[in-house]
Amino acid sequence: MDEDAFNMAVRKFLKEVGVTSQREIERIVREHKVDGGKLKLRMTLTAEGTPLRHVVQSEIDIS
């Protein structure tokens, strides 16, 4: 396995996830589709054919 190519592929994937996720979060807040003053977020990372299941949760104050 080419470590540099692998590293670049992972970084490219994470950049896409980050950019598109931020756009979606901003859109949902802009369209006022959030109840209350907090936005509870959860991101689940899985990899098909593996036991990977990584969950990240956070809460953003939008008031």
C-alpha cells in the first residue's frame, strides 16, 4: 500500500465530508428548521464490509 496515496485519499474524503456537512448545517439553520436554541448533531462513520462504526456527537448553540 502506498502510504502517501492512502493518506491523500483519506484527506480528500474528509474534506468532502466537512465541506458538504457544513453547507447542510448552515442551510438547515438558515431555513429556520431547528426547534429551540440548540442544534444537536451526530455523525456516524461506517465502512462497508468492515466493523467500523465511529460516532461523533456535538451540540451547537444557535440562539
